[in-house]
Amino acid sequence: MDQVGFVSHLIACVGFGALAAVLLVRRDQSIASLWLIAAATMTAVWAGAVGLASRYGGDYLVLVSPGETLRSAAWLAFLVSLLSRSWRLEQRMSSSFVIAVAMGFTITAQLAIDFADDLTGTPTSAGVAYLFLLSRLAVAIGGLVLVHNLYINTADANRWSIRLLCIGLAFLFGYDLNMYTLRFLSGTVSWDLFAVRGFANVLVVPLIALSASRNRLWNLQVSRQVVFHTLSLIGIGGYLIVMAVAAWALRLLGGDWGKLLQIGFLVATMILAAVVVFSGRFRASARVWINKHFFAYKYDYRQEWLRLIGTVSRSGPGFGGLAERVIQGVCDIVDSPGGALYVPGEDGGFELAARWNYRNLVTGRVDADNGLLRYLGDRGRIVDVEELRSGGGDYGVMNAPDFVLADKQAWLIVPLIHLERLAGFIVIERSRADRELNWEDFDLLRTVGRQAASYIAEAASQAALSEAQKFDEFNRRFAFIMHDIKNLVSQLSLVARNAERHADNPDFRADMVATLQSSVGKMNDLLARLAQHNSGKVDETATVDVSAVVRGVVETKTRAHAALSLTAGPLPLQVVGDAGRLEQVFTHLIQNAIDASEPAAPVAVSLRKDGGMARVDIADEGVGMSPAFVRNQLFKPFRSTKADGFGIGAYEAREIVRALGGRLDVVSREGEGTLFSVLLPLAADVDERKRA
């Protein structure tokens, strides 16, 4: 092992010495670059001392431990130089100074122990040696924490340039942590790990050199999450060290019961640590302390905004409705465990709309003339309920609701202002940790309140729009049905007029009964279509003989217009659709042709096969329509050239035909007449397309 240690550390000495030399000849050295040169130099000196001690022993052994201490101190100083700007040392000297003194104290204590034998002439006691080992572990943990902090602080776009450096330094400190942890657990030095330590260290030289060539200036900006995570890592490392010291002390003092006391103490402290770490109150208190001592501003506004958006945009089981998510998003800003949302009611007052984790059942309502609503709406300011109870604050003679004042958990009232109007307010429960609120808290809550108000208002608008669309769909179907009823009324009116002259005719009576039965059936169909559950879509599952449908309509309409004629090609013409809806189409079109014609003017209906389509032409010699009317108004609802027309017959006919995969064409000239052509795909052609 002596030979391996000598060669291993000699290689490390040469490698880090070369790295220091290369960095030294670079121009435009920054403070961080100088510290990197110092760290590489000290590592080379330490490796050289270990190599000489492995070969020759003697006086060289005295240099090994101090050299390692200075080498670790140089690397920590290099990391601190990179992070000093993000730590805001010039703004927050108190907290940053405590961290710097703690790290410096650990290094100083190590140096004092290193030279204790030479200065006092007495050997180091077992207790001091144990504490020295713990300090080595503390330095390794601190180095890993700073490396983690450096990587997280770097912007995503620039992490590629610093990744290799972080990997290299994490390996250095991680190797030390592993080696000293094994020594702590076993009580003996792992000479294998110690001997190859130099070779393991020199492996990171290319990583550090390449990263140094990519970076000359370090512009880092700290984030709150990074500090919180870093302090968490520091706390965990410190906890492990403190618990190890306590366990060691119990072992020394406990005699035969020492091991049992040691195990019991460690189990109890582990349970206590789990309770503390998973406590919402502990995390909230830690966040308050960090904001107070580490930052010029209490909030990372970008992160707070992203968290609000993420909370509100979540959906699915377990996340609650939009109102609950809005409450949670506002409460999370001040670490509140719950809140309640109030929105305007029908009489102008405000009523409870939703609650999120609120411990007390807040069911009261706020009347429209309450001073709280005027204060929130006019000023748009946050109400501190505790100040309101004690008579403090600038609230005047506000008569706040009794249920708010009586609720000891009510803490803040946040107005939700949308378009300069009060759209609601949120009662926030007291925070998990006591915290002092300042202008920054109130400004952020007011801004978030406006954003939350926009979410609430948008949701209300969407609900109103959905309801309006339902009414629109109902009105649309009702308009179509009214048009069909008009046609039925016309048919029944014709029957009533003819009944006066032909009531004694048995054939007429039979025809009249058939017409009445048909009309009753159609009216029942219309009522079914008007039902809310009916979507109005065409049933495309049945095969219908379109020639039979057209023939039935023509026979009915011939009674009102004797000049109506039908010409049919090869029959039948089978299409896929609903017979009742197809009858509506041809009833509309034929009746329109009759209405546009003189009483004796011919109206010709023809049926034929046109390729894979069934074609029905309806031609009249009536008044006709202008191209502009056909293009812009014919198929628009509620546009009609007839004084008593609804203007939806042609529109409904076209929509039904389109739903069946067909089309409705029209050719018209003013004073000459109109030709409507209905083309529907034949059933055989539809089946063939489905099979394909």
C-alpha cells in the first residue's frame, strides 16, 4: 500500500500542479479564477506531502493532515467565491456572516487539532480525535451542499458549462465523505481507499480544466427554493453529526447499558426528525426565517406566479373545482391551511360559494349594505381581521359581519377585483407559522386577488354562455318546429275548408280521417324533437325509399295546387335516413314552390338516379330570386321573402340533406322561376363506402 499510495498521490501532485500552471497563465483573472488556482495548488501540495509520507514517513507525516485541511478549505473558498453574489453578502451581512464564520470555525478547529501535538507536546485524546473525525465529515457534507447550490443556481441555459465542474467537485467531497464515514462506523482507517485517493482525485482534473475553459465570469442568481433545499441539506448533515456525537457520548457514559441507550436514543431522534420535517408548521417557519434573513425581497415572484397558475390549472379527481383551486392558490402564498370564497348572490349580498380545508363551518352571508363590501370594493385593500377586532388599522367604522369577527381562525380578507368591481372575496385562515405582514405581502395578495377574480369571472361567464347555448339550441329547434306546425296548420285549414263542401262524401271523410291521423302523428314527432334529451340529429340507420316519400308529399300537396306533377324514373330509390325528416325536406321545398307560383302555374317534381345519388328536382315558374338573395339570405335563418314566413324552411332542409351526406343546389332567376335539386347518396353506395 505504501508503494501504491506514493505513485497515486505523485500522479495527483503532477496533475493538479499542471492544472494550476495552465490556469495561472490565463489572462483576465477573476477572483473565482484565483481561488481555483489556489485550490489546485493546495491539492498538489497535499498530494505531494501524502506521497512523500507514504515513501519516506518521518517529518512528512506531519504535513498530511494540515495539507488536507488547507486543500478542503481552498475548494470551499472557491465555491464561496462563486456563490457570494447570489448569497447577497453585501445586503444581508448578519445571516451570511454566520454561515461564513461557521465554515471558517470548522477549518480553524481542524488546523488547531492538526498542530495540537507539536504545540502542547501531548497526544490528542480519544474524544478530540472523535470530534476531529466529525469535523471531516462536516466539511465533506458542506462541500456537497455548496456544489449542489452552485449547480441549481445556474440558469438552465448555462448549466452545460458548469456541469463538469460540479461533477468533479462532488466526486472529491463524496470520496472524502465515503472514506470518513467508513472510518467512523468501523473505527479503523481503510488503507485501500486512502492509498488510491490520489489517483481518484486526479481523475477530476480534466473535468475541472474543461469547465474552467468554458467559464470566466460567474453571474448567478439565487432562488428561494435553492436556499430552502440547501438549508435542508445542511440541517440533515448537522442532524447526523449531532446525533452521532450524542450517541457516542451515551456509549461512553452508559457502561453496560450504553449500546442499548445508544440505539434507543437514535430511534427516538429519527422519529422526532420525521415529525419535524413533515410538519407544515416547521416548513412554514423555515420559509419565514429564510425570507427574513437571506433575501432583500420576501418572495420569488416568478415562482409564486407559476405556482398559482399550476394550482389553478390542475384538474381531475382529488383537486376539487375551480373555486377550491383558486382558494388554495391564494392561501399557499402565505402558508395558510384553508380559506373560504364568497361571491355575489341574487339580492346583491355575498354568499359562501366554496371552502378549501377551512376548519370552521363558515356559512354566514354578507348583506349588500355591509361596510365590508364597500371597503373592499372602493379601496381594494386587504383586511387584517385581527386588527379589525382590536379596533386598529385604517378601517373607519366598518361594520364587518359578526361571523367573521367571531371566527378566531379568520386572519385575512382578500378582495377579488375584476374590471374595477368586487367579484368576491376570500377569507383566509391563520397561517401555520406566526409571520409579520408588510407591504410586500399585501401587494402580492392584492395582485393575486385580481388574477383569481379573473378566473372566477371567466368561469361564471362560461357557465352563463353554456346556459345561453342550451337556450339557443332549444329556441333553434322550437323555430324549426313552429315552421313545421305552420305547414300542418295550412294542411288542416285546407281540410276544414273542403269539409264544408264535401262532408257528405265518404271518400272525403276517409281521406280527412287519414289526414288528421297523419297530422297527429307528425305533431307527436315534433313534441319529441322539442324534448331536451333530443339532439335533433338525423337517424341514419334506416333505409328509406325516397321515391315513396316524395310521392306521398306530392299527393298531399296536389289537393292545394292542382298543377303539381310528378315524374319518376326507375324505382325504388333507396337512401339511408329518417323518413320523417326527409318528408320535412320535400314538404318545405314543394310548399315554397307552390307559394312562389300562381294558382294555375305548373310545379314539376322529378325523381331519377344520378350516378350514385338519388336526385329530386323541384321546379316552378314563379317569381324567382335574385342571385344576391340566393347567395346571402336564402339559407340564413329568419330571412324570408314571404310576409308570414319564418325564413327557416330552406335552412333546415339544407342542414338535413347535409347530415345525410348529400347536398341541396338551387338555380333561380327573377321572374322566371326556381329549381331546387336534392341529391342524396344511394343506400348501396353508402354501404360500399362503409365496407371500404
